[in-house]
Amino acid sequence: NIEGFSFLYLYAGSGAMGIEVLSRGASYAAFVDINKESIDCIKDNLLSLNIKEGYNIYRDLDTNILKQFQENKRSFDIVFLDPHYKKGKYEDIIRFIISNELINKGGIIVCESDHPINIDESQFSKCKTYKYGEINIYILWR
């Protein structure tokens, strides 16, 4: 149940996961991507589904937007990391999210990667890893 949750979608691509959480009752989604085509796609997808509120779209680098959220004391219930494979700075991003309290107590970070990543499990109450072929999914409970 994600009713009323806030969702941060880094490297949002088409925005599909953020649109899904909004359709399931999340109160807010922040879509972040640096690619103009991705931003246009997210806008088109939201428009085609008549979703007019409960979200913001940011065209910026991950580090820039995370610093902005930090400065504004913004935090999230769910953070989804899905960077382009082989380009993800997972450990740095997760460390920044935790150390700057961008994830709420009881929140979840979900990472999708094409390679194993080094997670400091002491920062989380529970960690699960799933492997689907070449893809690793990490679910980290705060």
C-alpha cells in the first residue's frame, strides 16, 4: 500500500514507474532526468493519461537535484534509482540520500543495476536482493 506516499524517481526515462505509483495512490512523484527526450516523454505520458497534479518534473543532474531537495528539507517515502547501466553512481547517491535524510523513516530505496553494488547494510533495517538474469534489484528499508 503506497496511498499518500511521496516518490522520487531518479533517471526517470519514460516516467512509467512514477506514473504507476501515482495511479496506485501516491500523493506525489518527483521525476528527475537530464535527457530532454526523456523529459518530453514523461510530459507526454502524463498528459495522455490526464494526470495534471501531484508531481514535478526536473531536468537536471542527480547530484544537483538531490542538493536542492536537501536545501529545501524535502524527503521521500520511496526512492527509485534506475540509471543507465554501467553509469550508475549507486553507492554515492545512496550515501547522499541517507546522510542528508532525503528518505523518511520507514522509507524504501529501490535500485536496479546490471552489476552487483556495494550496499552498507548497517544503514538499513532490512535489505533484499533479487537477481533476474543480468539485472540486480535491491530493496532497502530505512
